[in-house]
Amino acid sequence: MVCKLGWAWVGVAAFALAGGCVERGGDAAAALAGLAQASVVEAGPRWRVRLGSEGALPAEVVTRLNGSCDLIVVRTPGEWVAVWRALGVGYCPEAPDLGAGSIVGLAARLGEPADGSWPLELGMVRVERGWGLLRWQVGPGFYHPVIGPAFVDLAYVRGLRHVKGVEIGTESFVLR
């Protein structure tokens, strides 16, 4: 289950996202308090790919955060090959040591940045005892409101086994 708290918008493109809850009377800050103080971990290898509307990522690695963004968590070499095949970009790079960490990603349908830049970046990862808090930055600026390929931002994180929270700009999601 994913619970969303807060409202966010980037440049002129606004996300109007469905509401959710962490627990009765709870909030994201309280739910993620322990991880908010955890050590920051540097993400290892990174990959940036576009996913066309005809491509569908394997259901076992995807958690829908809202109508525009999906969290991707890859824990096995088989899942990595399946994700890369779904992305349809050819040669699959060798997976890092998935016994010691996971590949995480965000697939976001944001429209097209007017300046042609890549709009997503995994800016911060905190990990404690295998649990992680991920923060993606979405580039500011104008976005053309077109339906096009999703931006997929992937990174390997050593020590990460489970994602507890995701922040996209000022939007917070708690997974349970």
C-alpha cells in the first residue's frame, strides 16, 4: 500500500495527486522519522532511459505512486533483465551485486521539458538496516503537456532491500 501526503508542483506543470494516509492521525514526517536521520548513501551506477507508452514494466518490480509516477525496485538479476527488456533499448548492462543492494528507479510521465533537458535525478538516498528513503528532484521550468515516453531514472543502491518512503519534490509517499 502506498500513502501520499502533501501537494507538489514543478515549474508550470502541476501534479494534482490523489490523497492518502500513513495511519490515522499520522503524517509522512512521523512515519519516516527514523529514516530521515539515517546515513546518506551514494548511489552507484545510474541509467536514464525513455519508456514508450507501448512498453510495460514487469508488475513485480513496480509500485504505482500516483497517476504520473511509478517506483521501480529490482532485487534479482532476472528482474533486471525483464526491466531492461521492457525498456526496449537493446543491450542489457550487467547488473551490479543485487545480493548486496537493489536497483531503484522512478518512471515519470511529466510531459516534455521545453529546454530538452532530462527532468529527473535521484538526489538523495538514506538507508538503515536495509530500509530506504529516496528523494528525486524534478527539474524546474516549462513542460509541454504532451503524452510521450516516460522518463525512467534508475540507480543501484548498496545496502537497500526495501523502500519505506519516496519524496518527489515536496510530495511524500510512504510505502507499507
